[in-house]
Amino acid sequence: MRSLKKITIVLFFITFITFHLVLMKPHLIDSNLIQEEALPSTSSSTESNSIPIKRIIIVTTWRSGSTFVGDIIKSAPGVFYSFEPLLYLDHHAGSKTALIQSIFQCQFTADFLRSVNGLSGLPNDMQRNRRVWDECHYNRSLCHDPHFVGSLCSYSPVNLIKTVRLRVKELNTLLKNDPSSKDWKIVYLVRDPRGTMSSRDGLKWCQINPACNNVNRLCTELVEDLELIKELVDQFPNRHYLVKFEDLATNVESGTEKLFQFLEMPVLKPTTAFLDSHTKSNDQKLKENFLNFDHSTFRKSDAVAYGWKNKMDVKRIANITSICASALDALDNI
């Protein structure tokens, strides 16, 4: 009986490993595809492997269209996507810069992974990371296993972070102090504050959060950020890229081409398919079936860009326009 039990256990492990390798194969093919076609040989690598990794961070503020931009980039093959990882620090002690560095080095703690998997009361944002979520489909405990997730990250040719919780000046300090950041690609996303506030109006949590519901704060920070962004883009055009949401939303195909050209990535079929399905539809069922309705990107993007004109009353538009005059002038000069 004991020998039969041992044989059964061995067969189980062989079956499990074989099944997992079958699951991994298409993703490793994706990884090789984008590595060969999209990534320059100068991209940096993690210490644990020799695969060149492109590190990208999207920096913006709440309701500026960053979920849309993040989804466009993550539609490319082989992208390891961290959606709002700094949300973890709203509930745990730690450093923003240290967390960003650890993610870009593919180093994760068990506590952080439990949090992003929705096991500590926060949203399950790991679902947005297709590289991980697809692989741990049959064993969800792997989704918060540091070694497993770290390995997938290390073998992903693109490491993407999207955050609304990092000011440009905070990022600039990190860039100055981290020599490895010279290989990062930084995407700054800005939006007309009237569109931003119109989008925020529909969020209950935003109404009680001063960092989200204050128009003066939004536009003061926007002016400060734009001044610093322009300096960085002028000094390091190959590392920093400024995107206006309205420009991208009204010309999605050409805007995506320009963005991917900056990222040194080709626009492959998965991305064009994503654009077709997400930007040319206003189907309510598609929206409701998306991961998170508040962050849905199934919509007519050109209608979203200036939808605030029909959503907000004239007095509110005039009020925001007056308060944000300097910010609007700065946006017009981009």
C-alpha cells in the first residue's frame, strides 16, 4: 500500500508539472515574440535572468484616463501589469519609491501580493495582470506566491506600472537617486480638468476625499506637474513622454502608434483588436461585464473626451474654467 501511495504521489506531481508547462508555453512564446520584435538590446535585465525587460510607468491623477492608457499598453504580448500598486501604501507603512523599485526588480512580499489579490479588503487588481492571472487559473494560491509571481515577472519582457498616487516631483526624486531608472520609460498623462472633475463627480468615495474633490488642488498640482514634465521631456525625450487624454481619445489609432513608437514597441494584432473592441463600442453589457465598472474602458473614446460638456451644468463649467485658467493655458501650450 505504501509503495502504491508513493507512486500515486509521484504521478500527481509529474502530471501537475506537465500541465503547468503546457499552460506556460504560449506565454513564453508571447514573451519571445515581443522580445525579438519590440525590445532593443539595451533594455535592462533582472539579476535572476538574462531576458531584457522594458520598464514603463504611467503617472497621472484620478480620472484622467490612465486605466484606458494602461489597458492599451498591457494589450501587447508579454506585459506584466501592476495596476495601482501604491494603493497598498494607503493601508500599510512603506515608501512609494521603494515599492516601485521592488516591482521593477520583480521582488514581491507575501503581504503585498495578498493585498493586490483582494485578500486583505482591497480590490483584486491582480485580475488585471494577465501574465499572472492566466497562469494561476487552476491554483489561485499561486497568485500570491512571491516566488511564482516573481518568476513570471522576471520572464516578462515588459514590466508596466500605472499609478495615480505619485506626484511628478516624487518620481523625479526617485529618478535622480536610482541609476537604473535611466532605462525606464515614463508616460505622463494629463487631462482637461473639466473632464477630470466631471468623471470624479460620479464617484462616491471621491466626494469625501479632499485629494480628489478639490478643484483648486487639482489645477494647482497640474500646473506644477506640467512645468516639471516639460523640463524632463526637453532634457530626456527618449525617456519621458507627455500625453493629453483628449488627443489620444479623439485619435486613438495614431495616438497609440506614437505612444508605442516612444516605448519602442510594435503595435501588434492584440493591441489593434483591443482598440477595435474597446473604443468603438458603447454597449452597456460590455461595460457591466468589465472588471470594474468605475474603471471600464469599453466605450466610445472620442465621446468620452468631451462628454463633460453635456454632463455638467453651465455654472459648474464656468467655475472650473475660472479656477483652472492657468492650468488650461498650460494645456493649450502643449
